Amino acid sequence: MDVLLGLAALGVTVFLLAFFGPRYLRFRGRRVVTCPETKQAAAVDVGAAKAALGGGIRLTDCTRWPEREACGQECLAEVSTAPDGCLVRERLAAWYAGKTCVYCHAELAEIEWHEHRPCVLAGDGALLEWHEISPAQIAGGLEGCQPLCWRCHLAQTFRRRYPDMVTDR
């Protein structure tokens, strides 16, 4: 009896993953959209689990919240028409494609999402990791930014924080 229940549970799990998994993967991840109300870039998150289960697409977070949390969420039309096109990770990966690190000149290979991601050297000299890049910068194509590999990001961050511990040779 326990074996039958286990097999039934396994079958249901496989069915749910096969049926709802692709929809969940389609709607998960941070996105950059243009807010229809303000005409400015905003970073949003969609309720991927609810969307996968057929509950419709709704925002779960937005950089314009809590001030504009009661908006009509018209920006979801942009997510619906191009779910991958507005993903932050896709936009950044496309921007890095074919580029080299501004310091060591190493080619930035295909980005592994579970590894250390490359960073950017902003126009004002700031070293930024992906979570520190503003939606407006992403929407603007990272204008004025230069690509930076993870190793150089670490080295430059250390150099800036502890200049007395660095010796140039």
C-alpha cells in the first residue's frame, strides 16, 4: 500500500513539473519594464507560481512600490508580450556578449548563473554588482558602463577599501 501511494505521489509530482514547470520558469526572475504611468524604467517581479497555476499574471514587487502599489499594473502587457525580452539576466547577458574586462582584458565567456557573475564599472567609477545596477541603467543599455570580470571586481574592491595593503609591482 505504501509503495502504491509513493508511486502515485511520484506520478503526480512528475505531471505537475512537466505541466506547470515551463510556465513557472517562463515567469520567474526580475524584469525591467517601462512604467506606463511615469514612463520611467521599473524593476518588477511577477508571481510565477500563481501564473504557472493559471491564476493570472500579477506583480509581487516593483521598485515604484509602496508609493504606487495601487496602480493598475498595465506594465504586465510588456511582460506578457516578451517575457524573456525584459528579464534582467537576459538583457545583461546580451550586453556582456563579446565584451572583455576593462582591467584584465579577459573575454567574458557565457555567463553561468550559479557562478560569480561579471560586474560593471559605472561612468562615475563605481564598481557595481548586478543587484546594484538600477533599472534605469539597464533600460538605458548601461550607457557609460564598462564590463568587469568577477576577479577584477574583487581585486578593485579590495584595492579601494584597503589601499595601504596593496603594493603595485
